[in-house]
Amino acid sequence: MLVLSGLALGIDVAAHKECLKNNVTTVGVLGHGLDRLYPAANRSTADKMLQNGGLLSEYPSETVPDRENFPQRNRIVAGMADATIVIEAGIKGGALITAEIANSYNRDVFAFPGRIDDTYSEGCNFLIRNNKAALLTCAADLAYSMGWEKPDTARPVEQFMLPLDLSANEQIIFNMMQQQKGAVGIDDITLHTNMPTSQIAMNLLNMEMQGYIRSLPGKMYKLS
């Protein structure tokens, strides 16, 4: 696992510190040259990150931390990460820029919701409301959505139970996915079932809500 951020104050440096405590590789992407560090308060954490991860910058030495550099460096964070997670964000700011870039790269984006009158949750709620981010309530939600559960903690497949409450088309999709024995995409399902993509998408949503399948990164689906 690799955790990336812009090494800013707040959740960024907090995530890096937790990575250092738990021996998780972590990288900070900077908006200036490697010969300096902004904010300076994060220098101690940045030095420790060099032992298990490091610092990354596209800017040459002596480049100062100009304001316009930080939105530009966010595209590197979004591009390197399989998933972008927004913890708190206002309606304007770098976190929403990173989320928008990640969406344009077809990466997974997640956000924690907050109170509707909370300034620092307004951006998260905006992303979720506009289907630009999937909702997270805890770390386990992320592990489930990304398919990171360990075999001993993942929900076992009850092969002996028949899905009696599926529609005829849902049953066809279920049987096809059983035969594939792995994750499949909508294109594969369309090829094997000859159903319209829109109909397949609706059936997959119903099956996921009933707990028969789960969605994976990259618009893939797998039997639960």
C-alpha cells in the first residue's frame, strides 16, 4: 500500500504520520523545489518519510511555493493514486480540484459526508450529491469497495443458497458471472447475455442492493 498527499497541514500530514507509525510507504508531492519545504512545520515528518517513501516534485530546485503550483501538483497525486479520498473540504479548494482530476483519469473517488451546515464538509457533500465521489462511513467501506479484504475476513460465498428472488434477466447475469469465476465488466456481460447495456446496469444495481454482487474499481463486478 502507498499513501500519497500534498504534505499540507491538516489531514495530509496526519495521514503521513500514521503511515510512519504503521510502517506504510508514504509519499508527499510538493509544489516547489526539493531544496525547501512548505509548510516548514512538516519538516520533521518529511525527513522521516525519506526512510519509507519519499518526496516528489516536478519543479527544479529554488522553485518557490507559489500559489498556482499547488493545484498543478494535484494532478500528480490523482494520477499516482488508485483512489482519492476526501476527508474534509470546503466548496472551493485543492481537495475538490484533486477529486475532479481523479475523476477525469477514471480513478475511484471517495468522500466522507458531514453536516449540511459545516463549511468543511460542504465540498464532500457536493461530491457525493453530484455522484463525483462514493460515500465512505469508515475505513472498512474503503477496503470493501477496493476489494482489499483479507480472505479470512471477507464474507464467504454460500454456494448452496440459490438466489430465488432474482428476476429472469438477473438470474441470467448471475449464472454468467458464476461461470466466469471472477470479476467481469459490463462489456463482458453484454457480450454473453445480448442484453442492452442500460438494462444490464439496472440489473447489476438491483443485484448489488440485494447483496448478490459487489462493485469493484474499474467498473468491474464480482459475486459476493
